Amino acid sequence: MKNIFYFILLISTLLKANVVEVGVNKPIKSIKKAIAIAKVGDTVLVHKGLYREGNIVIDKKIVFLGIGYPILDGQKKYEVLSVKSDGVIVDGFKIIKSGYATLEDPCGIKVYNKNHVTIQNNILDNNFFGIYIQNGRNCIVKNNKIRAYGKEEQRIGNGIHCWKSDSLQITANTVSGHRDGIYFEFVTNSVIWRNISVKNIRYGLHFMFSNDDAYISNVFKNNGAGVAVMFTRRVKMFNNYFEENWGDAAYGLLLKEISDSYISGNKFIKNTSGIHMEGTSRILIERNIFEANGWGMKIQASCMDNVIKNNNFVGNTFDISTNGSLVLNTFNSNYWDKYEGYDLDKNGVGDVHYHPLSLFAVLTENNPSAMLLFRSFMITLLDKSEKILPSITPDNFVDETPLMHSLSL
């Protein structure tokens, strides 16, 4: 923080911009007054203290810098900070207790139709929405800690909410206790990178109608329903962790009406379903780990032209499940810990094909109560017979080149 402060002072000096200081022991004690005095390019420097000034509006291009995390308190009545100018930097504040209203969506920090805004190194605690980017371009949300204490999803907003925006960078934030940790709707050409989204009421990440975005090295853990990706094209998801999302309607990752996307290097561990796919097409899923899930993958019959290759399936109750007999997707060169074949030529590839779809997975898909019979002797016997001579499961639902050893991922 000190380095940033000195850097800004240096730049301000070089550019002949002014620093307007606010604090208990300073001539100016009101943030609103300081912003009114400041000119474009100035820095408003706010010292440590508690500030209760209602809704604070930044309507000119300034650096809004907190020293010692000054507290901006919305008193459960106001939107705390509204950014209504391009090029604003908000850095180093603790923003608490915004108003609560389901129609007006009050926020800790909200950007209104502006570009090149940076929000970084802030703590947002107990706000309705945390940070909200509305129709923004080239904005950065970085290194913020966002926490709320919602119990019902109808009574709390999202941690980071982005709507109708382009070229955003959402980086290294920590979000918990909101409805959705991170929410994108009509957001394009943006990157979500190294965020941690845990213990949110609904989804850790939720996005719809948001094309050409990338999600890299994030952690989504212990969220109510996992991560949901809907009605989107050209999504890239690399090296993310989807962990411990349990419940009847919970997923590591839900893909619904997604096309032309790439999912690689992710870890799906201890979820109800690692990936649940509906209406997806032309997705390449490779080099992922599916471990200790209820279902490694659920691929509904509405999916087609997806390729699943070079993944590790380890310790899942069911590796794969589907709700139909039509097979329009390809499985190749995956490692299945349930594979019991052999490799006489020692080339690392099983000599007999592997049917990853078990009879019992098909039965429970249509009759969930059949789970009561799981691990019974008769079911085990039927399952093994089905793998040798498929009669109920589709015989072309097969990995023709199953690997004998797990991949190093």
C-alpha cells in the first residue's frame, strides 16, 4: 500500500496534480467535500476513520485512495460508493453495510456505464451487492475481499456482478456469503483469473449469454449449487478447482446450451456431479481430473459432437451417466480406475474396449430410488455382465483406447 501511495504521489507531482487529504486531523473532514474540491487527475487521500456520509458519488476522473482502510458505512440505507466517471481508481477502503432493496440493487461499489475504472485492494463486508459493473468497458476488479452473511438467495445480491460489459479483468478476489460469488450476464471478451469463491448460497460462478470469456485458475468450493454456465459460446476454462459442491441439485460444473468451448486442466473433486451437460455441442474436454464425485460426468442425450479424451476418472461412484440411448459424443484415451482389461503388447493402452456407462447408472438415472440397491450382490453381478455383453446400455458408448495408467495431470 505504501508503495502505491508514494507512486501516486510521485506521478501526481510530475503531472502537477493535487492531493486532497481527508481525515479527523485534516482541514477537510468530509469525503464528499474533498471530491467536490478535487479536479480531474487529482488524488483524494482518505485517512483511517469511520465515515458515514450516505451515498458518495465520484463524478470525475480521480484516484480515490484509502490509507489504513478507512471505513465507509452505508448504515443499511444507502448505496455506499457510486462511480460515474471514466478512469477512476478506488483503492484501499473498507466498505460496509449498504442498503438492502431487491428492486434498486444497492451496492458497496457500483460503476455506472463507464470505462477504464479500477477497483482494487478493498474490503467489502455485509453489503447487498458487493461490486457491480453496469455496462462497463476495460474495467479491473482486483484483490478485493468480499464477504456477506446471506441465508436466503432472495435476500442477498451477488459478490461481483457484471452486466452488459466488455473486456473486464476479474482477478484474485475472494468472495463468500453472497447469492452468486461471481455473476456475468451479457459480458464478453473478459477474464476471470485466480479468484476464490466459497460458501455462496447458490453458485460460486454463474454466467449466461457471455461469449468469448476465459476462466483460469479459480477455486469454486462449498457453494450451494456449484458453478453454472448457460447459453454461451466459445468459453475457455483452464486449471480451475471445483470442489465439494454437494446436494440434490449441485454440480461441480453445469453446462447448459454451451457450444464451441474448451475445458482443460481442471480438477473436479468431491462433487455430486463433476460435470453435468445439457444441450452442449462441440466441446473439447481434456486433461481434467474427476475424482471422488458421485457422478464423474452426466451427459444428457441432448448433447452432441463433444470429445472427452485424456482425462483421469478415479474413485467416482459412477464415472458416466446419461438419460438416453443415442450416443453422439466421443470418448478416447481416458484413464478409468474401474477398467479391468489387459495390455498384452505393453503399449499402455488396454487391448479391450471399455464401457464407462454402467447398467446401474442407467437404472438410477430413470429411477433414483434404485440407489437403495447400490453395492448389492445382484446389482454387481448384473453390472459386470452388462459390461461384457451390453444389452441395456448403448454398446457404442465406449472408450476404444482406455489407458492402463493414470495421466500425470
